[in-house]
Amino acid sequence: MPSRETDTPMTDAQREEIKRLCHEAEIPDKSGELYTQQTAQALIEDLREKASTVRRGQPSVHRHQ
């Protein structure tokens, strides 16, 4: 059992959202990675921005963390 809430593994819903957004953003699928719920949510927000950029026909911008 995780020791803190931040150690909780991502949910299946988050995994599916990451998979869908990676496809929309035209980047390699990252849904197979092991993320915490908190990290997965941050990734989802980043992927939503990238996917919306691709939908508008603009080149995607890669941010380095």
C-alpha cells in the first residue's frame, strides 16, 4: 500500500487518457510508463496542450523538464 497519496499509481482512466492524447498529439504512446496519479495528471495537462496545437495545424513544441 502506498505510504502517501502522491505515491498512488495512476488510474486506468488516466492511462487511457494518456494513450488517447499521445495519439492526438502525434507522439509516441507513454501510457505504458509507470506514473503516480499526480504525475499522470500533469502529463495529461501537457498532452492536452500539445494535442490542441496539432489539431490547429501548428508544429508541436517540445518542452524539456
